[in-house]
Amino acid sequence: MARVCETCGKGVRVGNQVTIRGKAKYLGGVGTKITGITRRKFKPNLQSVRVTQNGTNKTILACTQCIRSGAVTKLIKAKPFRLPVGEGVAKKAAAKKEVAAKKPVEKKVMVKKPVAKK
């Protein structure tokens, strides 16, 4: 089956292309008229995506809605890059957490001063 999404089965749909002539009444014209109706095809936006299915890597055609919704999980070629975390950085982060936990929370109270009348 060519040109069909392999996950949801979305394929080519048919419809009409309507040709309209004239100016709409609300814009000051006498109205629009249909001058022609021809058949046309609405094609899905299919992308070839490399995925892992049943332990094997293969290329499938999937529509963009399936890719965006997460119905298709792409093949991961390599682990994402992560910055190495040194011991000094980890110690500083732990120290900041301890200080924040020990520090009491202070509440600020706003007091309005009376305005002197003349």
C-alpha cells in the first residue's frame, strides 16, 4: 500500500475544487457564483521515519500527526550528550540545599505611615 500511513492508515482522500467568481455581497458586490467544480485529491503529509519494531530497525511512512502525537517512536542513534558533573559541583549544590533548608523564612510586613494633613 503506497502513500498510506503505516500506523493510523491515513491515505489519499478525494474532494472537490470549487472555482468561485464575483464579489461577496457583504463587501459591496452582487454575490459570488460557482463557475466550476473539479475533482481533486487531498494527500496526507507522510514522512519516512526510521523506527525500531520488534527489535529490528526499519523505515516506515508515517503521517506528521502520528509523529507529533508520539504514536511513532523514532530510532535513537546515540545517547544524548550530557555534561560531566564533577565532585565540586555536586558538593556546592548539596551545600546550597542545606543552607536553604536551615534558613528560616522571614515575612515582610508593610506598615502604612499616617499622612499629615495641612
